[in-house]
Amino acid sequence: MVGAGQAGLAAGYHLSRRGSDVLILDAADSVGDSWRARWDSLRLFTPAGFNSMPGMPFPGPASAHRTKDAMADHLARYAEHFALPVLLGVRVRRAWRDGETFVVDTNQGRWRAGALIVATGAHQTPAIPDFAAELDTGVTQSHVGDYRRPSQLPAGPVLVVGAGNSGAEVALDLATEPNAAREVHLAGREVGHIPQLGPWTFQILQRAGRAGATLAQRGLRGRGDPLGRIRPGQLHAAGVQRHPRVVGVRDGLPLLDDGRSIEVASVIWCTGFRADYSWLDLDAAVDTHGRLRHRGGVLQDQPRLYAVGLPYQRSIASHLVGGVGADARYVVNHLLTRHARRLGTSVR
């Protein structure tokens, strides 16, 4: 398995419980690092009651929105508690088929396996529009993947591009910076919000299954996911100025959909990430848009190749911490039902 985030650990848990020989490879130095590397003030968009991993509840009040470091520590404890076989510091360079097995080439050698689960998610490469290169060189640009705290930015107005969960959270972080009178702009489509009804709200989303996921994708029409933690009015109360989406650059400044330009000192692109499966040297595993060709995490035309942790994989909640467990169980059940005799991992 490639990836030791929540998806990979959940799949590892289910495989280990079934007595399967499993090995989890991850490039990070410690379990949970993908969470620790995010901005300082980040709290999970979902309440603790929906952030449990298979076999281990998330600690704390069910309605609390815990910090990203608490999530990272929970994943580390999870891997240790269940003695999951995670190998850290292992960067996968290429994976391909050789007869009845997969060969996984890494910076620390090669492994052979009867089945391969991709648990790297779909958010590896920052997605920044091409017109960003046309901004004036005096405008400091960064992606949300590199943002940590307001003090990183120069003085002056800042524009956050993308009004989904990340953009809203970062804009609020900037607007509430202590002892700073920073002008904060947030540009992007209105994405709505998930009603604050408690942990069971997200369980309902999960139980809606594939049909719910399909309807949600059609309804969003390419917009960001609805806001989870930020409530209506919070951004306005903090002084964040809302604008329509950024569509280009004019005279070196960000150009809005309504024809206005905004003069800012810095721009933070909260425009998401793209998947990177370039290491998968497997015919027909990826479509023309760079996405895995799967149904419910089962790769089409690629026997014994699976995925966990993808957005809308089997439900609206598939990419959320509390949603990966059910998808991991489904994938493991499919794998062991169809291919149990061909499993096994060995070092080459």
C-alpha cells in the first residue's frame, strides 16, 4: 500500500484484522505529517464525533472541532496502537506489473506485492491558474499548501482566491490576526454551508452512498465543497471583504468576474490540488484528466489495483476522516474475496 494517511491506515487496519500480509509505504518522516504541515490555526472542518478511525474513536467532545495537530497525533497513536506495518521515509518512484505481481520501486529498494492499494489521495500538486504568472512581480504569491501563519505575508492588503473551506479558514485567520489591521479580500463563488446539526449530519451524508455522491457532484458543478466549520456571518463580522471569483489579470492586478481589479500586496491561492499518479506505470489506470479510473475504489481494467481516500469514492464523505473507514472496509472485502490467494509482499 502507498500512503500512510487516514485512508492508508484504515485499509491497513482492515487488512491486518483479516490476517493479511500488508506493508504501508509513506514518504513522510512520521505518521500524521501531512496534517502537521498545514497552517497553524487549522481546525478540522468536521466535528470529532465524525473523525473516528476504524476501531478507535477520536478523543474529546463529539461536537468539538479539533486542531490539525490533534488529528496528526491521533493518526500516530492509531498506527502504534494497532502495530500497523508502516515504513516511513520511503518515496515511491514507480510501480508496474511483472507477471502476477506488482513491482514498487522506491528510494529504499523494491517490493513485490500480489495487490496494490493507492492511498495517496487526490491532492498532491498545487492547482494554480496559468494567469497567476501575469501578476505584477511586486505581488507576493503563495499557495495554501505553503501557508502557515499571517506573519509570512508582507504588510498590506491580501487577496485569498477560492472561497471553499480552506479559503474561508485562511481569510478568517488573516482577518483576526492579533494587533494587525490587515485588509483581507476573499474571492470566489459562494459554496453554501453544511448545517451545524452535529456529528450525525456527516453520517447521513455517508449513508447517502454513491447516489448521494453523484447528486452532490452534479449540484456543486465544480464549486468547492460546502463550508463545514465556518458559519454564515463570521467572515463579514471579521471584516473580510467578499468578491466574485478571479478570472484573470489586468495591468498586473487580479481581475474579478465583475470587471473590477483589486490592488493587493499578496495573493494566497486556495484553488485546490491536482492528483499526481505519474508513478503508476500501468496502462489505463488513469484517465485523460489524470484521475484514477475506478468504481468505488476498484480500478477498472487493472485487477488487484485499488484506491482509498478519493473524493466521492463511494459517498459524499469518502474523503473525510470519518468516511475512509467504510470505504477501506469495502475495498479490503473486495480484494480478499476476489484475490486472497495472490496476496503477499516481499523485498527484492
